[in-house]
Amino acid sequence: MRIFSPQNRLILCLIALFTLLNIPSALAAFGLGPFEDIKCKALGLIDPAKAVMCIFKKYGIDDAMITENAQYLNVASLKKPHPQVTVTFTPTDPKPGEKATATATPLNFANQPETLYYTWYLQPEICQEKNLNAENKARCDLNKDGEVDVEDFKIKAMRTYANSGFDYAQADYGKSDGESAYKSVYGGDDQKKKNNFCFFYDVKLGKDYQFQDCFHLFPNAPGYTTGDNAFSKGEEYFWRTNPDDPDTAETGHPDEANVTGLGAKDFSWTYQPGDRLGVAVEGIAADSTLFEDSSYKIMWAIPNNTCKVLEKHFDEPGEGKNYGTQLDPTTWPDCPDGCEFTRTLIKQKPVEAQQAPSSSYTIGDYQYFIKTETISLASRRIATATGTATGGTGGTGGTGGDVGEGGTGGTGGTGGNATTKITTETKDYFKPDAAVCNEIDTHSLVSENFFTQAQVDSNVKYQVALGTNQSCCGSTDDFKKDGTALCSITNSAIEIVDSSELELDTIFNMNKDYFNKCLLENMLKPSESGGKNEKIEVSLSYSPENPVNDTSNEGDNADWISVVSTIENSTKKESLHYAWTVYMGDSADAEEEWGDPLLKSQLIGVEQTTGAGIPHLKFKANFSDAPKYLKVKLNVSEKVTSGAGEGTRKGYAEAIIPLSSFNNNLSVFHTLVDDSLTLAKGDEEICQIYAGSRGQLVDAAICPVAPDEIVAVKANITSGEDYDFLWTLNGQALSYKYDSDFTEPGNLIFFPVLAPEGSTLSLSLVATNQKTGVKISLNKTFLVSEPDFKIISADESTSKPKTLGHYIDLDGKEWPDYSQTEFLALDDSTIKLALAPFASVPFPAKEDLPITWYWNDIQLETTDRSLSFKAFENMETSFSLKAEGIYTQDNNTKKALNEYWGVILGEFYEQPLSQIIDFTLADSIDESEAAQNGQGRILASFISSVPAYFAFLFRLVLTAFVLLAAIWILFALFPQVQKND
């Protein structure tokens, strides 16, 4: 036996094939690699699809993910947006006789809005079906076709649009301008020269159903076609346009284009109660057709995008409903002389519901049973003739002849007249018995499978015998005449037709008539689009864009924030109810917790926040809490009193306003200069004065500064990358050469006072935020004044100024008026004094400025700015203290003035300063008890409690009394001697 015989070769091939298919298992068994990897590589040679799955698996993509995404792709085309239109009314609640405007907003069209066709239709209340009496029908039938339908409503609307108020009564319609014609284009004015394919979008199925024919929805004048590039004087007359003006409505389009509604997205008319309005927009969808050309799908949009007419069209009886029957003709013809005719009986039997092709509407799958009858009717005339005859007149006798001749014969008489009367008798057998016919018919239909006997027995509606003329003929002799049947029926075989055998595309054929019925279902009232259930569309805008909040009490640099409301769908702004609220917060998130709204008293400049006629809110950004954001909220409402009925419409809007907060005060400080001539602001803020009650410091309106002083001014604005600072003094930009560390201006500035006493210096700052563009302007006025100081009590429990009286301010509040030079001091206590600025003049800036103190003109050893001493009982009842010093700049300041601003060393300012204070010791510094200090001190207390000039006058008076008393004593001791010459 040969080894490689054909049989052996076959066996070897099978072994090789088996081995190839099991290579992965074999290699894995020998440890040559992972089984799955080897399997995937081997399958690539045999099954590429499985190899692809191996690749997906390698990258973590399983077959479930692929299947799911494939399913999404399969239905993605069904989720596309389709053309739509929304209609808004202005005003939303118009009054009778008021002009109303409807605005159509088309969506998902590929055309520009001005190239679309807007077919408006307006139905007055008298033209609604319930109100169509004979008079109203004549008024509403504008095209005079005998019907009141949507075509009449289109005519009313588009005539109003194209006429645009033209007084047509005086127009001469015997002529035409000849320039009013327009050629319409399917799908919009920008679709010229493209093929036309029209579609209906099925919302349920997500597919487009293609119509058999394209059509426009334009209204037509009787006998004319709108958009055919011909606009004759007859059309001018019908549409009431101006025959002398090709564009009566002044839209930029010819009259015929205006009738087509080209670009007519706004429609205005005089509103009357009950008016209903709609619009159909024609254009192209965003997706193209599947035809090999440049066409796009031509589609329409209507307000509600519903069409119950279509649903009813497909809502045929389903399984279990009654059978439909049809008998044609339903009555026999009246042919007394006999005739033959054909009658058809059709029974419709539902079998199972099906879905219409390219549509989600359901159609029934039916069987149609068709029975044809040929009926012969014999002559129904049965005539009976009766007659009478009248004999003729007799003839005349013959005349005799001559002799030998015979005589002539006489003439014959005329015949008599005969009369025949024919009568027709109608017999009962010409009226078949309904019961007999029913029995014959139903028996026949059951035997021929029209119905089952059970159906006939249970439901007499299945009996098709109708009226007195039945589809049956009698069989008795009475139904015959001379052996001829008066009625005979010849039945054809029953034909059974399934609906599946019909051309289903013919079942649903959208045409203009169908679409017109859809339009009637998509009519709106102003109250429906803007009535009690519609939200008021309100929006807010504010200015300035980035307001500045001034946190200071004065708020001089605070911006006024103006918030204005815009109502989109109501013109009754004067009657709307407004409710404004303002909140403060640190986040721009409108959903954050904003806390309680601000009180009206916290909004400077606001008198009313709630009520009618408050379309805008204006307040001052002067909030000491320095919020980062304000939220302004507005609720509006109005009463609806027409349309759908009474009710309330509401609207809501809010605006988030960012704030840049700062204190408008420029803080002023003395300047410290170290040995390296580096400038630094002092720790104690100056430019403040005492006001109100004692010890209350407020910013001075005008800041006093001393000559040669270097003033440090700081703005309460964060210095950083966001702001640029521009400082000017009397209009001149300030130099920054004094500090090499400053590469650009900041929120701190230094400047020297180099003007003479009595001069005014105006410092200005403009800080610009480079991100927001907000500009902050701050100003400070300085007065160059002669320096001075005053002595004050550092401990008012042991010493304090005397009360000179009281004054009443503008608010009616009483304030004490304190002496600046007369003090009360408590016996046996430590009295503490200090130096402070006096009124509005500057205090010596330098701590090392030497001060000389004097006790009753006796110089004390201390040179500090404060003084503390012990009052004891054997001290004088009253005494004086004096402080003296010389105001001048310290050496480092003088060097800085010379180095940075070029001040000559010999021109530095110096000024002597001093103040004297008189003290009176008392057991109590409460002035109500001071009068009880003891009799020994009454006079001293009295004298010390009055001003010095009063004490001087009092001493003069006492001296005068002493002199007068002395003279009187002398005259008494040395009386005058009289001499007699």
C-alpha cells in the first residue's frame, strides 16, 4: 500500500486542517504563549470579524459597547430638529379696537427669516362655525365660493397685510401700475432654480413623509393665482392694494410678494374680541434631500405643530369594531316603464392594524367583500283602456236626372269621433316586504361568507337591507305579469380584496385641502399666547457696568446704580405691579444663600420698591459692609381681563451686579524719614478734628498742613496688578523720584508742602482697574496753615476743661461748650496733661521736638510732650501751666526735602509755639458740686471760674471802691474849713 495514496493524502490534509484550527491550544500546551493571544492571531487567518473583536477586546472595548453605540447611530437620524414657529402677541391682552401685533419666530429653517413665506390667517369671532348664520356667512365668505373656510381667513389676513391701511375706496382700479408682480419659489425666495421636494415631518416617528406634489398655502383671488408673476388690476382690486404704488405696504417687496407673505414675520391688525390668528411658514429644512441635486427638503411650520385631521384620517375601526357596509345606489331608480341597473354592496372587515409607510399614523388592514347585483325591473305600467264613439252625420240625398237621363247619387255622411281613457294601477307587489328581503339577503350573505349566522343573529346592524327598495325580488306568481318577472336579480361572485393588495401610498396623500384643515387646529388667541397662563417675559439691565461702592459714611464717591426692566410681551407697563428686592452677597452664584433683602431705608435714594409704575430702580452704592455682589430681583404681575378670562400673569427676573468697594477717604499721615532718607508713613492718622461730643474725631473737610511738611497720603484701595494709580497735586503729576523701590505709582503717595501759608493744595487720585475698566476718583484738599498745639487732659477723672455753656445743633440736640484755657483739677490727685492739635491747625510732627513747661512762670525740667504732677492741699488754689516749643523739621526731613525736591538749606520754615492754661483746684471736678468747696475758697473759686478779663475788670472795680472809701475816710477825718474873706 502506497504511503501517499489519494486516501492517505486526504487523511493528511484533514490532520493538517485540524492541527491548524487547534494551533492556539497546542502552543499553549507547550507553554509558547497565552492561549487568548495565540487564538486571536490564528483566527485572523480564518475569521477576520473575530480578529477585529480580538483587537477591540485588547483595548477594553467589549461587544456590548459596540452594540449600544451602533444602536445610537441607527436612530440618530430620527432625533433631528424640525422646522417650528412660535407666535408672540403685543400686547398680550389687547383691548377691543386696539392695534395688536403678532410676531412669528421661525426655528430650524435653513433660510434667512426674510426669505420665508408667512401665510397668516385671521378668523373673526363672527366667522366661527357656531356663529355662521346667513348674514355672517355672507360677510365671512370672502372668495364667494359658498363656503367659509381657512381660505377666507387667509384672505382677510393677507389683504390686511398687503393693504396696510390704504384707502382703497377712492382708488382707480381701471388701471394697474404693472410693477406689482412677483414669482414665488417653493421653499422660499432664495431657492430659485432648485428642484422641489415637499415633506411632512412625522413627530411621533421622527421621519419625513414626502408629498406626492408640492404646493403653496397662499390665498388666491377668485380666478387668479397668487405668486404667478402676474398681478392684474383685478387682483389689485381684490387685495385692495394701491394701483399706483407697486409696494402698497412699504415692505420693500411688490404687492404680489406681500400677498405671498414674503418675509412677513410681523402681522398687525385691529383687535376685536374673539379674534383667532395663525400662521404657516414655508421654507427649507436644514437637512438635504437624498436626490442627486442641490435641493433641500421643503417643509412648513405651524404654531402648535399638531394636526388631528391626519390622526382622524388614519383612525379607522380596529379589530372588534363594527363592520362597515356600503350600498350604492341605496335606492332603486324610478322607472315605471322598466330598466336595468347595477348595485354594489361592499362590506369592510378589519383584520389587523398596520403602520402607514413613512408615518407613525396607524392604518387598518382590511378585507373588502364586494357583491355586485344586476337588477332588472319590468314595466310597471298596467293600463286599462275605456272608450266612447260618436256616429257621423248622414249623407245628403241624390238629385234627380233630366228626362231620359239618370239622376246623381247623394254624398256620404261624416264619421263619428271615438275617445279612449287609459288608467295605470299600482299594485302592492311593487313594494317588496322588508322582512322577506332581510331574510333573503342575510341568508344569501351568510351562504356567500359575507357574515356568519351568529353575527346575523346577534347584531341586526349586519343586515344590509335598507329602506323600502330592497336588493331582493319576490318569487310568487303575484310578482309576474303575463309570465314575465317584474323584478329579477343576477348576482356576481363575491370578490374579496385585502388592503395589503392596494397601493398604500395612495391612502395618505397630503394635499393643500388636508393641510388647510391642519391650519384650523393651529389658531391662537392673544390671551392664549400672552394671556393669564403665560409668563411675562421680563429682563433687567443695569448701569454702570462696574459700579463702585463707597463704604464711608459720606459716600461722596459712590456710584448711582440704575436697574431698568424691559417687558417683552406687555405694553401696559404703567399698570404692571412691580416688586423690587435687593440682596448683598459675596458670590455671583444666583442660587447661593443671599440672606434677607435690604430694607428700603438701606437703599439711599429709593422712595418706593413696591407698587404700580416702577419700571426702574435707582439707588446709591453706599454700603458699609463692602459686599462683593448685589442681587437685584424683580417680580412683576398684571391682571388679565379679556381673552381666556380673568387671571394674573407673572414674570420674574434678576441681575447680579459686581461691586468694587472702597472707602472714599484718603488717609493722611505724617512722614517719617530715616537716616538713609527712606520715607515711611507714620502710624497715627492726622487730618482729623474734634466734632460733636468731646473726644469724637472725624475727617476734616479741609486738611491743615504746615509749611515744609512731607505729607503721606494713602488710598483705601488694594495696590496690585489690577489698578493703575495717577496722583496729581494742583493738576501736576506727582514725582516718584524720592523712592527708588517704586517702579510705578501705588496706593501711597508722599509730597512736600512748599507753598506759603494760606495756600490751598488739591490732591487727586484716579485709580483705574485694568480688568474691569472701573475708574475710582478721590480728592483731598489741604490748607497750608501756621502750626499750633493745645494742652489737653490725658485723664479726665482728675482734670478737665470747664463748661462755658451749651449749644443746640441743627437736630435740636444739646452739646456742652468747653473752655480751651480754663481747667478744673481735683485736689490730692495726679494730673496728666498732653499736647494735641488745636482746632484745624497742624500739630508739630516730630516726637523729638523739645517742649518747655512752666509752672506759674517757673520752668520745669521735663521736655516731653506729656506732663504728670501731683496736686496737694497746700498748693495754691489756682495756678497756670505753659508749654513752649519751636516748630521746625528734623534734620532727616530737611535732607529729604533738599535731596528729592531741591529745597535750599537756608529756606526751611521755623515757628515758635506756646499755650497757657489756668487750673483751679476743687474738692470735686463735677461743676455742680464745685460751689460747695468751703467758704474760704468761695471768692477764689468764683474768680477762677470766670475768664481772665472778667477777673481783671472785677479787680478794677474793687480798686475803685477801695479808693472811694479811702477818700471818704480822709474827708471825714479832715473836714473842710470855710474861710471868710
